[in-house]
Amino acid sequence: TQLLEQSPQFLSIQEGENLTVYCNSSSVFSSLQWYRQEPGEGPVLLVTVVTGGEVKKLKRLTFQFGDARKDSSLHITAAQPGDTGLYLCAGRRDDKIIFGKGTRLHILP
Amino acid sequence: EAGVTQFPSHSVIEKGQTVTLRCDPISGHDNLYWYRRVMGKEIKFLLHFVKESKQDESGMPNNRFLAERTGGTYSTLKVQPAELEDSGVYFCASSQDWGPQHFGDGTRLSIL
């Protein structure tokens, strides 16, 4: 049983379009994190959201933490080919990180 | 500042053999973590060191896996004997206090 479900698993869209990926859990997390992973590399932390309802922006990326702290979303505006990669949602429990399976995003030029 | 370094980047061995993976954390990071991603699954926690002590090894799959961190610097993860289901990517991460975990690029392990 997966603790963090990400959707969609795969997404292929044209450059310039907007997209949203989702991360859902039946459990409450004190914080949720989003990572990006490139082929042959380890996950790189993009953002941590801590407060229910919190919204954080990172250039064209907008991250939101659900009010109940069980879900999060990542919205990308005007996607670019450089956004292509694997996006991982993760929650911190004790001192370990629990990951979702990820959303593989492909932006077509 | 050098990041987390893992060696080797790839390893291909036969079932029944032994393999040792190494992780050099960021200098000064007392916390060192091992994670694993097997095909089709999410990245899963294996264990956590604080300096040379095992803080949490609840994710270790079985007693064929042995992790050490002598002297509280680099860590090794030995698999003996390797089985087919051990194939995957093994990641190491390190952190300072309760800060963010920084991941290495992983070791891709293939068991034939």
C-alpha cells in the first residue's frame, strides 16, 4: 500500500501549455516536499510546504499544500522543454522521507 | 562544496556474489541515509545513521544487507549474497541536524 499517490503517472504536453500534478495521501504529514529527478541523478529538493493551505512559487512553478495537510499540487505555467523530468512528492515521517512513485513529465518543443 | 558521492555508479554482478556500495556524505553532515528504488516502485527508506550509530534500520529488507559507518564519515552497504530482487538504484543522502537531505546520484545495481 502506497502512502503517497501521485497523478498522473505520465504526462506529455506541448511547450507553452499549463499543467498540474497531484499528490494525495490518507495520512497527515507535518510537511510535504517536491523533488525533481533527472536521469542518472539523485532527487533534488524543489520546495517544502509546511502550513495547511500554504502556497509557494518558484518561477513558473506553484506548489500548494492542502488545508488538511494530506495533499499537495504542483502547477507549471507555460511549460518549457527544460521542465521535462521526474517530479517526486515526498513526506517527512520521523527522520525518514516517504516518496511517491513520481510523475514523469515530458514537454514537447 | 562537494555533494554526496556514491561509488560505484553502476555494478553488475551474478546472483550469489557480494557487492559493496560506498557513500561519502557532505563534509560535516552527521546524518546519513540509505534509500532504494526497485523497478516500478517508489524510492524507499532503508536506514539512517547519526554519526557512526544506526538510528533507524527499519527499512532494511533482510539480513543479507549490512550497513556500516565506521568513524562516522563514509558509509558502506554490503549485500551478501545478492539475489535477483536486490536489483535497483541505491541512493545515499546526508543532512545536517534536521535540515534538508541531499541525495547522491545513486548506484545502479543489476543482479544477473
